[in-house]
Amino acid sequence: MTRARPTSSASPSSSLTGTWTRPRGEPMTTRSERLRDLWRSIEQAGGAEKYIQAQLRERGFVVERKPTDKMGKAELARYKQQLKAEAAERKRLAKEAWEARREHRVIHLGEGVFWNDQTDFDRWDLEGAEERAAENELPQLDNPAQLAEALGVTIPQLRWLAFHRDAATHVHYYRFTIPKRTGGERAIWAPHRRLKGAQRWILRNIVERLPVHGAAHGFLPGRSIASNAAHHTDAAAVVKIDLKDFFPTVTLPRVKGVFRKAGYREQIATLLALLCTEAPREVVEQDGKTYYLSLGPRCLPQGAPTSPGLTNTLCMRLDRRLLGLSRKLGWRYTRYADDLTFSLPKTHQGPPKLGALLSTVARIAADEGFTVHPEKTRIAKRGARQRVTGLVVNDAHGPRVPRTLRRRVRAMIHNLARGKPLREGETLGQLAGQIAFIHMTDPALGKRLAAQLSAIDG
């Protein structure tokens, strides 16, 4: 596939030492335009120091250094004044050059983040990187300016979104909690609008194009909790294993590795990884100010649109190894986010080798940088109710919504039809969601329930 390389705007003609000031009579430019022209002049001059030296000479500020021991009082005063003027002009030019550099170079991304502004610098080269990026039809991003343009931001805004601080007065996420099914609360860090827009672009244009194993069913087009559960129907035994601290385990270096492996060079992989990660933080109030203190390394936030997709591609080798193990022992395997499910078909001949399965899964997970949650492994044999991602899979005809949920939905619709209000904590939105859940595995029943609810609303 041929990927179009973004083209830069044509630069105005200027001499090697030309200043960034527009010719007299032209309209006043914006700050960004002036800094753009200044940076072009600096690059044409061969760097900031050469540009400053050229400007000092052109404007007559360069003072020839002379011995002062034989100068008269008046001459010495003039000499000192000239040196002072040269130093002041140098300081002014250096400040402008620094502002132009900040406008067009990333420079620094915070504590503990390695960065080099040279676009041709790379700590190591990945063999076949460009071919791999082209194979996945990824956008060509050779430098931070191209990434900023793709995201619709400036270089300073890109730096602001990606910058890391251990103690920050502002973060690009807001925190809220949701109840866990097993009790307690789960912290969700959802990105603010601008960062969320950048993450959605990364998700659509990069993450969703990366290869994912067929055993993965979470957050993928055409796959769902139903497709995940469908692999485990009519089983002699179902084993469910949970990966502990799934998103926090995927830290910045691992995310950066995903983008490096995809074919992006050091600079782009670093920026993409920073945009997709954040440190777990504690909110502290002190002296009337709010501080967000880092509690650990940057990792995938639960709440960012890019997090599920990145874990799917990161788990490629984990899924491949676990599927290989399962087939060797006669089991079936799928993964939905951090939930690993194994099932033994009723037709399996020979011992189930459950002990070998459990111990080897734990070892493989550790090899791949994950930890099996010791308290969340569940084993359901044929006589017990077997549930996979919330669906009952005992029936050979396919997964089904639990009978208790179907009864509860029917009761809610019945009460609404008789004019009774919903119970405390129940909402029409929840009822509609439960009907959609039923429709996923039983379309006929789902349509009937939806029609009954619609008739009541009408």
C-alpha cells in the first residue's frame, strides 16, 4: 500500500541569516505564524546559536573584544555600554529562539521520560518496521509535527497532553467510581474532551488496525460476550480465571512496545504511549490547592477508549500460548478482557488434567507479565450452572440469559403495564439495557419484550 506523506507548506524565500520579522507594510501576523517564520530562519541558519550570531552581526551589535587596560575612562564606558547592548540583544534573540523552538519541538516530556528531539535518532531499529506499518495500513507518522497535525493540535498542545508529572495540579482525566459485582467500588479515570479526541483518533487509525488473536472477544467488532460464551456450551467443566489488576499491569514501556512493534520509531511510539497512559493518582488538598500525586508508574487507565484495544493486541502472545495449551490438554479457550475461560467438551476422552491446566496457565500468565487472581478462579462441572461472561452455557443449543433475569424483566414490564412505579434503584434505561441483553442471545424474546415496553411508553 502506498501511504501519502504529509506535505509542509512552502516556506517564504529568505536569506540564510534572514530575520523572522515580516517586511514593512505587510499585515501583522499571529504569534504562531511569526514563530513559524522565525523557526524556519533558525533552521536555515543551521541552528539557534548560528542564527543569533548572524542577527547580531546584521544588526550591528557585535562588539570586537579589546583589552581594556589602556582604555581611557570615556572609551571604557562606551565599550562597556556596547557590550551591555550586545548582551541584551543576545538575550532577547535567545528568548525568541527558545519560544520558536518550544512552538516546533517537543523538547521535554516530564520526569523520567526519555526524549530526544532529533528526528533521525532511534535507540534501536526494529527490523521490517516500515513494512509492518504498511501491512497494517497504519498512517505514516515520521515526526511529532505529523502526529500533531493528524490529531488536530499544535506541538505545544501535544506536549501538554503527553507531559508527565509525579505531582500535578492538573490532569487530563476526571475520576468517578462504579460498584463492583463482587462488592466495593471500581475507580474509573475518564479522559477530558481534548485528550479523549486524541485517543479516539489513535484507536480508529492505529489500535483497531493492529492484529488481535481469534481467542479474544472483548471490545472487538463482530464479537461480544455472546460470541465468547458460545465457545463453551455443553461442557463437562468450565474454568474461569481472572487476571489481577489487568489495566494497571500494562505500564508505559509495554504500551510503547506495542507501538514500536507496530512499526513506529522512538519519538512517535513514546508520544502515543504517553497519550494512552496515566499514572494512578491520589487527590490531595493542601493550602487551598488540589494536587494529583502519582502512586505508581503510568499505565492504561480504565476509562480511556484506547485501553481495551491495546490490551487485546498486547495479549496476542498470551492468547496464542493459552490456546496452544488448551488444545494440547483437550480444552477450549477464549478471553474477554481480563476474564480467561476454559471448557472441557463433553466428548473429551481421558482425564481432564485440570491441575496441569491451572498451574500452566498461571505460569504462562506470569511469563507474559500478568498475575492470576488467586481468589477468583471458578470451576463449574456439568451438574452446576455454568456461566461465562454473564450467560448460561449449560444448554447445547447456545448461551442464554439467566432465567432469573428474564423473570425480573417480565415482572418490571408487567408492573409498568398495571401503572405501578419501578422499584427504588430501577430505571427505564436499565430495563431497556436488560432487554437488549436478552435480545443478544434470544432475538425473538427480546423483540417481544421491547414491543411490550414500547406499547407502555406510547
